[in-house]
Amino acid sequence: MEKYSERLVKGRVGSDAFLIMGGGIALVIAGVALTMFVTSFGLFLVAAGVFIIVQATQRFHIEFEYLILNGDVDIAKIISKKSRKNLRSISAGDIQYMAPLSNEYAKNDLEIKKQLKIFDYTEKKPEADSYYVIFENKNGKESAYILDLDQKSLDIMKEALKTKYRK
């Protein structure tokens, strides 16, 4: 019998959204200043700046979706409930181990492994106790994924991973 869970969590806004927003604001300001001297070109810059600001505003609403099926995890990024992009697929066979983020062994591995790539798919609240880290070794490349799991998702992962889960 297949065990399935779907979880949607808020994501934090990336620095790219702030940079895009800043660029749009700069274009609007430059456009308004140029409108005083060259009307048509200044209005073009204002319109372009407003368009960029609208696009950047959409990037402020980010969610991550975890689809868990028998220990396999698919992670997607949803922007403004309009666009969905698949980010990662983690196979249960490639998982070295999974542990709460507060686990001392997991914390140590996150700090000392130099070649480890860390991907954080959470809102990154410091007080969150529902954060778990999955360590993966795929084709000799080590990665760590930080996820915000609910109880149903956690139960499926514990059952699928059995000996690979550390408390």
C-alpha cells in the first residue's frame, strides 16, 4: 500500500525579489526625472519601472510544496499561486539519513562537511521545532535538505526510512 502526503509551507522571500524591486523603483524615479526634460522617453521608463515592480511584488509570495510518496520526496516552488517549478526529487534509496534539525549529529554534519550543499525549503523561523534535515548522497554528491514536516509526513518518512531515521 502506498503512503502519500502533501504539504504546503510558506517560503521566505529571496534577495532577488528585493533587487528586482529596487531596480523597478530606480527606473520609476529616473523616468519621472526625465519626464521633465524628454517627455516620451521618461514615460517609457516609468512604464517599464511599474511593470518590473509588479513582477517583483509577485515574488514576495512564495510557498514550497512537498509531495511524499513511500519515502520519496518531490519539492516544488510556487510563486504567487500562479507558477510552479519542480526543484528537487529525492529518492528514498539515496537518503543517507534523516533527523530533526535540532539533532546534535545532524548539526555537526551540517557544520563540518565542506562539500555538502545545503538547501533550505522552509520559512526559516528560529523557534520552529518541526524542521527536519535529509542527508542525501546521489552519484557521489552529498546534499542536505531542510524541510518543515507535519506529523503525517514525518510518520511516512519514519516508516519508509526505518533504520535511516535518527531521533
